[in-house]
Amino acid sequence: VARSACCQVDYQLRTDLVMTDCQKTTCDSVVKKLAQAGDGSQPNFVTLKGVNGCGKTFILANVIAQVSQPCVILFPNKLIARQAFEALQKFFPSDPGSCSPSVELFTSGCREFVPGTERVSENGAGYEVGRGHMVKDWEASMLRDRAMQRVLSQKPCVICATVGAWVCGEQCTPADEDQQCDSDASQVYPNSWADIANAIRAEHESTCSTGVEADPIAVERLRRVVMADTAKIKRRGRCLSMKAKYGHHMPSHSATLPDLMNKAYGSDWILCFDESHRSLPSLRVLRAGGLTKLKGLIDDGLRLPGAEGNLLLSESKVWEQSPRNVLFMSATPGAEEIEKSGVDGVVNLVHRPTHIVNPDIDLRLLEPGRDRGDGRKRKVDLKQVFIEITEEVQRGYDEGYQVLIAFADTRTAKIFAERIPHHCRSVKADFIAGCQSQDERQTKIRDFREGKTHVLC
């Protein structure tokens, strides 16, 4: 595939930060090992091992700038991917309309799944089952589409993606499918929808004729599903969850981001696994979970047996679609990364840019509370603890520091976050806990990083 001339531009790093001597040595070592890639028949694996806070993301940005190739960075979850996306945007700010490198985000377009509900009907004769549905994340969907358009146009890019979005194909949500009209659907694969519907019915007939023992109710349910779906496909060119159900009957097309990357850039791009000790196991876990779910759907008569071909990419398929260079980054790389990279392919970075290896620790012993006279063990006086904390918070705020306070339970953290602003001048406090939603926690952490909140409990 001919590469666009726009992809030949330099990935210029725009930052005032300067790498330390140790970081520069590590960056040069990684670039040198990436340059040792062969003809692309086998990926060249390199592992960057470094403790938390040593600047691995900054080193990766410098590696991308020196190699001047598109890069896809895989993360174990959306939260880490979003944080890296915002950090890398500062290193590679894109100019609209130019061919400069652009940092994109490629994650799932669904915010969360709301499960179905069951309740007893009003007359008490049976159950009423409510159907589960996906809550769409419109911002993530927009960024996802923008990333794919960037790749299709063969422009230089750095994509932050989750492992789940990387191995999944393009799938439509029910909301998208309901909005599709007949004219839009007919333009995707013209004059082929009737053939697809006939192939689906032929597979259903061959499945029923095999004589495999099955639940009669499931057999009847599958017949109704196939008849209804094929009728919609002939009429509208689409049915509910068409890619997941009948993707193996649809015309061959690039449905995954790895396919698009290989077609746009060949093997001249970098695949990076951040937190590889968590990202790599996710490849196997996601497919195993998909197989278990699919087996249940087949047994219940909601899927044809051939739907197994529509599952997530297997681990072997991921390596087949990998580019010439694959980079692992982790503080604790597993045996798999070390084995793939080899002894010579591991680059160690144990340097911390702050040079603070052992911070100062101030341990204070608090006097126990008053004895109630009932023989029970006296507890620490929370009033004394609050006074100690407010004094430290006020002193830290006056000196320009932020304060992070760890509590044993959510209730205490909430109480202290509400009372601290009343006892400390101009101090804003907030609390974060596991019971809060992911978006709420992410917003509070961002406010703390940007200095909008001075104390986080």
C-alpha cells in the first residue's frame, strides 16, 4: 500500500522539559533496539522496565519523536488511557489543517451497561423482564471516530487505546441501528443484503439438520430470531447487533483498528503496551469471557454456532497483525514480556527525576481519648487528630503545597473534607472514595492536579 507523503513528516516534540542523563541514555537504548527490527516477518520486542514516576511516558514521547513513526499505545482501562491522552497532547499539540502529528483517543463508545430488571407483574401472575441497554458515551464515540478518520487519511498520529477497543471490531449500538434509514444502509454493501440473508437462513437450516440434541424452546427461539433478523436485513440492510450475530456472513472488510493501521502504514508503526503486566493478560481474559458468554447465547437460541468467528481477536491473531516493533512498558514486567524481548531486549530505568528516593517521614503519636470508666480500650481522640491535620493543612497551603490525606473509611474522609474549609483560610477540600462513579473520581483527581482543590481526602 502506498504511504501518503504526509506521513513522512517529523514527529517534533514540543516541550520545555529536558531529559536527565539517565533518561537520555535509556531513550537512546530503546531507539537503538527498535532500529534492529528485521524484515517484519517477526515482531521486534523491546521491554522498558522502570519504577513508577521515573518518566516512562516522557521517554516514550521522545522515542516516538526520534523514530518518527505512528504509534498505538494500549492501556488496561479507559481511565489510564484518558490520562495518557491528555499528557501526550501537551507533547504533540496538533495544528488544525496541518500534517503535524495528532494525539487521538480510541476507547469504547459505551459509558456503562445498565442490566435488565425483573419484577413481579401487577396481577402477580408472573415476572416482567426489562431489557438491559448500553449508555452511550458521545464524547468517546466522537474521539474514536476522529482517530479512525486520522488513520484512514494516512496522517501521522499517536493513538491512546484500551486493550478491549483494540481487539474489538466496529459494532453498532441499538441506538445507532434504530437511527439508520433504508437509504443509508443500502449504500454500505449494495445488492448484497438478500444474499447475506439467504446465507444466514442456509446456516440455520444446516444447524437444524445436524440432529444435535438441543432444548426445543431454544430451537424455536433461534428460528424466530433468524426469521425476524433476515427479514429486517432484506428490508433495511441492518438488524439489531448485526455485526455480533452475523459478521461472518458480511463481506470482508477492515473492522478492527489493527487492520486499518496495517493498511495505512504497512509495518512502519509502533505498538506499545503500557502497564504490560496488566494489558497482556487482558488479551486472554477478554476472549475467554467472550467465549463463555457466546456459549450461553448459543445454548439459549440467541446466536448461530458460526458467530464464534465474530469474537474478539485471539492473542495469536494480535501478534500476526502487530507491526515491526512492539514495546512493553511496566514497573514489573512479567515472564512473558521478558521471554519475548530476550535478555538483550530489556532496558532498565531505575532513576527517579525528582531524586527523592526516601522521603522524610514524620511519625506522631497521639494521646488516647478520655477513659469512659466502662473498662473498654480508650480510642484516639478525633478532635486532637483534626487539630493536628488542620494545622498541617494550613501550613502546607501557606507554603504553596497541596495535601493528600488517607483515611481508613469513607465516612471519616467525608467528614474531614467538609470541616477543613471552615477551619483553614481559603482552603478548598474534597474527598474521593470507591463508592463514587468513575467519572466523578476522575473529575476530582483532575481538579486536584490542576490546583482547583488544595486538599483531597
